[in-house]
Amino acid sequence: MSKEKEGSVKNLIFQYMILNPDLDEQRGPILGQSRSKIYSECADISRKSFEIYADKIGADYLYSDQAVYTKDEYERDTTVCLFECLRLIYDPIFDEYDNVFFADTDIVVNTDESIFDIHEGDVTGILESDIRTATGGGYNGWDYKESTYNDQVRKFEHHGIPITPAMPPNRPSKIQIMNTGVVVWSKQARLRAREVFDDWKEWYFEGPQIHMSLMNDQPYLSGQFVKHDFDLNLILDQTWNDSPHYATEDEFFEKAKMCHYTGGEWKVDMINHYHENKFKIFE
């Protein structure tokens, strides 16, 4: 970690990638290529971009490739590594920081603007329903498919989480769920979450086990923010958590500040774009 000037606000960027030993066997290849190899290469590219970014904006940087917070559960179910992001709440090594920015490792930085400068309240992020994709819709399947909505409601209700819709100025949606690939936490929020959040293991291992999209960290965190009334800054522009949905690639790289390559095949695009020198951060 680099160290900021004594007495100044201390910010940290945190990323992790845990490659499950059974990943290729469980989920298979991507476009004929080893999934673990693609994930590893994407994580390396992402890490390089965020190391440069952290240096540019005066933040510390921490990367982990080990299950630390989820170590005990990981030994019996490797999928729980999705909840390793909660380490920034419960691991005291983060307590020296005023703000912590968590980012997925399928993201490449494409800006030198500091995300900490637009952070307000407890948590800053963007809603799933506010993210536009190439098809015009977002990742908010619960707004388009009744069965998806009903499944989400069952999971939330089982764990005592209110069903809270997203309202203007956000795009209206039946359920308020954040994309947790780009999230900035204040110290106050992290310490409070440590005290009030429900046990993630109860969320993951108990109640409806319909689909991993309902059991993972994203609906869990979104539900906890609502249940415990966190002060959410949900007006972050999509360019801070963007996907290749523009008319042209040039427009994407011109506008996107954080290029987020969700899904399998897009990760191949991420690697190709890196080798084609598309990202400004590496210039």
C-alpha cells in the first residue's frame, strides 16, 4: 500500500479475485478458452489499471487473491467467495481509512477523475435499473419478468427485508437493488454495517435457494442498506460503472470512466481491448 500525507483524508481502493480450484470444472470454458485463465488475465489488467488510478488520485490500494473473511466457509463452498467483499466491513485493517472504494476485477479504469470527490453519505453506487445495456434494458430482470420479481420478493420477505421500489430521480423500478461492482463506503457506514447487518451466512445458506443471482452479495447488500436505513447516494452517473452498450466502441471509450465487462464473453472483449491499447489509463 502507498501512504498518503499525514493528517489528510485517507482513501483506499480494494479489489480481490479468488480463483476457485474447481472453477473450470463447474462453469466450463468461455468461447473455447479456459475460464480460470480468462478471469486471471482480466484481474491482472484490472489490478494494473487501479494501481495506476490509485496513484493518480492519492489513494492507497489493496489487492487480495485469498479468502480471508470467508476462509472457513470457503473450504466447504467456494462460491461464498462472492461475500469476500464484506471484508471491508469486518476486517479492522480497513478502519484507518475515511473512505473505501470496492471495485470488481472485470473493470478497467478509464479516467483520472477521483470517484471519492463525488462520494456523499454512507454509500455511493448505481442501481441495476439505472444501467442501460446494448438491448436498451438494464440488469433489472424483476421489472421485465414476473417470476423473477416473485422469486426476489420471496427471498427478501424470508429475511425480513422490505420491498422498496426505486423512484425518481432514479429510473423507476419495482425493487431498489444496487450494482455492487462499484461501491464507495464511508468509514461511518462500514462501522455501522459491522454492528447492524444481518449474518450473510443466514442469507446465503437459509431461505429460498432458487438461483445464485438471489443468493449472492448484491441482493444481500442492497437489502441490508434498505432494512437498516443507510444514507445511499444513488445518483452516480452510469459512466462510472459502464458497459459496451454504445453505438460504437470509440464512443464507449470516450465516455466510460469505469469500463465494466460483466458476463463471460465480455471478459474476452476486455482482454482484447487491453491488447489493442484502448484504455486511456495505460497511455
